[in-house]
Amino acid sequence: MDTVETRESFAVRIRVTWRGASQVVALAILFAASVAFVTGGVLRGAGLGSVMSMVLGAAGLVLFGAGLLISAGGMLARRPVLELDGAAVRRPARWPLPRSAGRSLPWDEVSAIAALRRGVAGSRRGEQDYLVFLPTAELAELARTSDRPGLVAFTIRDVPATAAAVPWCFAVEPGWDATLPEIVKEARLRRRVPVIDRRTK
């Protein structure tokens, strides 16, 4: 398996959607309502109703303020969910964690790439595709030969045999700005590893 000499980085990000923007607006409204609760309690003076209003408002300030900060900050920071470059597969830390908290898997340690699917077609939640960078030949063989229920293990954190793959298992979200085939193509431009597609088996 050859590593292709390329320094160009490929990043997958979550697109800004109306749903995400409406979530930020909803949290901003709830935060403003919490401010109003606290203000109303202070203006009414001492009393049980005022104290309850201030306590509820303070709780709302903390909860909705944190949610607003994380949602709006994540949207503005635009950190990638996955990066590929000539040296490694990278899983950047989510905002507001520092960038140094991200993880990387050198291409020399990638034995294969697996495409998996979980869920039931036609169900309420539907099916979810996963992309897994497999760090050992044993895991690559498991992905290639196991029956479909066994493949579910790659997305479960408490299965010892597949624990090494868990950090490198990405749920491919509809809001990503790249599709699973595009990501696999970019990965193979950087490292010619086998691709195991078990989505239809």
C-alpha cells in the first residue's frame, strides 16, 4: 500500500442549514426569556414568587446560555469533523475544546477503510452510513468476513475487539459537505488502502 505524496488537506464540514440557524434563534429567544425572568424577579422585590422567578431565570441563563454558546460558536468556528492530509486521518476536537485535543491516525496505521450501514430501511430513524478507518489487519478481516450483525460492533464503544476502531468511526451525516464516496476517493488519493463496502450486504 503506497502513500501518495500530497500535502493538500481535505476537510469535511457540517453545512450551515436552516435547521441549525433556527436552533440558534430558538436558544437566543429562550435565553432572552430567562433574562426577563431574572429581571422581573428583581423588580418585584423580595417574595416567594420573585425568588422562584429569579431561580428559574438563572437556571435558564445557564442552560440556554451554554446551548447558545455551543451552537452558535460551533456554527461560526466551522471546525471540520474529518480531515485528510498527506500524513494522517485527523479527527479535530469539537468546539469549544482546544484544537490540540484532536486526534490523528497516521496513514501507515490504516489497514483498510470500511463503509457500513446500520438501521432499518423505512423505519422512523431510517438507515445511517458509517465510514471507519480500520487501524489493524484483524479489524479489516472482521469487516470483510463477518455477518451484518457483527459489523454493528464497529460503532459500539464497549466491544473490546473493536475498541481501536471506535475513534475512527464516523457517522456520515446528511449535513456534511462531502458524500461518503467523495471522502473515500480523497482518502485513496493519499493512501492506497483496500475499501470494504458492506452497506448492501
